[in-house]
Amino acid sequence: MRYELKHGDCLDVLRSMPESSVDSVVTDPPYGLAFMGKKWDYDVPSEEIWRECLRVLKPGGHLLAFAGTRTQHRMAVRIEDAGFEIRDMIAWVYGSGFPKSLDVSKAIDKAAGAEREVKQWLHRERAKGTVYGDTPTSTSGNLQCSECLKWKFAPDHCKCPRDSGPATDAARQWDGWGTALKPALEPITVARKPLVGTVAANVLAHGTGGINVDGCRVGTTVETWPATRSYGGGTEYAFTHTGNGVVNSQPTGSPPPGRWPANLIHDGSDEVQGLFPHSTSGANPTRRTGLGCHGADGQTECDAPRGADSGSAARFFYCAKASKADRDADNIHPTVKPTALMRYLCRLVTPPNGIVLDPFMGSGSTGKAAMLEGFRFIGIERDADYLEIAKARIASAVDAATSPSNKQQQLW
């Protein structure tokens, strides 16, 4: 079985599945925000659903569940109350969020019955392919709006209406105030089913309990990593890499290249990269020594050696970029996650040839990622339209998984 897609309510389907039959749960469940008025998003999943996920997971199996920033606490508490151990939280940071904020000043004017004068922009067509300067100017008394500046429209090509400002003294006092922040991250709860015995015993018995550190190390640029590098007592390592992402091949020696996977993932957008400081890595490979370093305490390993490079510190964290065609054709689902992100998450918590479960499959992003990574997959979806979209996307991913380019990206 490469994959199995089940149509129905996830609680009913989960109850029909055998105990300890899946290796990981990677899912993007409802956030409880009533997103776009969708009924399925009126609450986060119940403790009962998470308890069934716990039952079908093998001992030590991991759960990765996306959540909204406003309801993350409810999601995590229900997961924990179901019997999971909360291990961590991954922040997925992106630059495409749009603030849904009430303009307090406008609301005050509206409540007072005061109308603001609206100045209209000129409606000439923007010259195709022309990029204008960033200096704001005005034409015919029209101020240029921030969106037109963002896209570098000249003032006489901007089509946005803009009011003249607060009409009352009270509104002027609260001009510039709103009610919401710009969304820029989604939390991912990292939870684990309790182990049977020690980590070592659990892994040997069930293949679950750990996370795939080397398979998810954050790579560096070709300029940073030479083809071979002497380290310590003269040991040499061979490196293969493709930029700021996961290293594609294992080294000839130990330790493996790349940085330890962090609990932060970003989308590589200019906006996000700008949040990180500029940093420079040393030219010589270094490794700290002493207690708690290089496995001295049985748990901790220090940074792998690195070459000289500089740039945004964002390069130290995994970058999950999404292509324009990532949604696939005819995908109407409103909350599609990037395939690169889902591949990384599946790889992080699923053993080779393991079964990934998604009880809230939607349009099949987790299933598509699982196929491309060489895993098996079980998906549950109650909406028939989304199920059909998922079938097409996952079937296409099965074909793509056999291509030579994809095989080069897999670590086993």
C-alpha cells in the first residue's frame, strides 16, 4: 500500500483503524476561527479525536498539528489532555499574511455620522512592464497610497480611493490605531505518544520515538562548504548540497554537515529575511569541546564545522519556499500548505517506509508530501470535493516520486 484515502468523519474512520498502526500524524486541522465562514472551522478538534490519533499511533510516534495563533492554546491543551506529551512548538514564519484590522479612527467617524471626503485616483492604465521609482509624489491633489508605492505604480496609475483623513476631533485623536497585528506565523504543536521503556528500547521495538536530525539538517551554500574539509585530527568529509535547504547526501565521515534543525521554519520571502540580522560565519571549522558537547552527555551535539560565509541569519533555519504552481490545478481549498514545508515535516518525524496519517486531509498536501518522500500515507476527509482534489494531487505525486530529480532529494 502506497496510500489509502478514506471518505468520512475522521472520528468514525479513526475508530475503525487498528491500534498502533501508523508511525506519525502530520496534519493541518481546523483552527476554530470560522475561517471564511466555513462550518468545519468553528472549533478545534476535540480531545476525543486526538485520543483516537493517540491510539492508532505506535508508541513514541509523533504528532505535528498546525494551529492558529489565537487558538493554539486550546489545540495544545486538548492534545495534551488526550494523553500526548507536548515536546515543542515549531513556528512557521511567512511574509504573505494580510492584517484584518478595524480602523479605529474611521469607526469613530462612522459612529458619529461624520462622512470623510474621498479623493479618487486617476484611472489611466499602467504601462506594461514599466517600473516606477519609489519617491511618493502627488498628482491633481491625490496622495499616493502605500499599496501603489509597494508595487511601484506612478501616482497617475494608482487606482486606489483614499479618504482625506479623520473628520472629527475624536477620530483625529485615534488616527493610526487598529485592532489586529499582521499575521506572520503559524504554530505547529510537536507532541509524542508516550514511550514504552527507554527511547532506545522503543525505537528498536517500534521504529518510533526519535526525530530525523540528520535528514533535516539545514544546509548551506556551495560557497560555504568545500568539496572536502579537514576537521579536528585530520578527518575529511565529502559534502553535497543545493543551497539553503536540506543537505542531500550523507558525508563520508562524522559529524554530518549542516545545522541542527530548529523549531523555526520560514518561507524565504524578502519580508521575513529582513527580520533576521546580518551575520558572518568564521572561515575555520570549529567545534566546542567539554561536557555537554559532541555527545558527552549522551544527548547534546555541538554545531557541525562551517566555512566562511555571510548574509541574513535566516540561512540558519530551514526555508520552505512554495512555487506558484504548488497548489496544483483546480485546487479550491482555502488553506493549502507549501509542499516543501510538508515534506520537511513528514521527514522530520517519520521513519523510512513509515505510514503518515492525516485525519484532516483537505486537498491532500500531507499526502502529496508523503509520496514525494517515499512514505506510505493514510488520509481522511469528509468533504467529497476536497477528497477528489486530494486524489488527483496524490496520484500525480506518486508519478513524480519516481523521477530521477526527486530521488536525488530523498535521504534514504
